[in-house]
Amino acid sequence: MSKLHLVFGGRVSDPQGLDFVDLNSLDVVGLFPDYKSAEKAWRSAAQRTVDDAEMKYVVVHLHKLLQPEAE
């Protein structure tokens, strides 16, 4: 199984948390086959909004959610 990763972001209510304000307006950057490419996409997306403290982008390790026993 590929080590799938999802990169997305959006406006959060607290910059230190992950409570996204509007789930309908999340920016889904994409799905990536490995962490290295996901991190590159995350850095690019996060850099575009670096001056907006309420915008946050994250990398989700989908492979860990799909097969938790494999870890």
C-alpha cells in the first residue's frame, strides 16, 4: 500500500489548534504518494499565507488511518 498523504488548510479559530472555522472553504491541496512530496506541497501552500496567522495547512498521514495496525 502506498503511504498516502493529504495536504489541506484553511482558517482556524486559534492558530495553535486545528479547529477549522469553515469546513466548506477548506483548501485541499492534494493527495501525495509519499511524505517528501506532501511536505513540499505543504510548504508551498503555507508560504503563500505566511502573513495570515489564522490560516493553517496540515499534512495528514492517510495510510496510518487506513491501516493503523501496520504501524
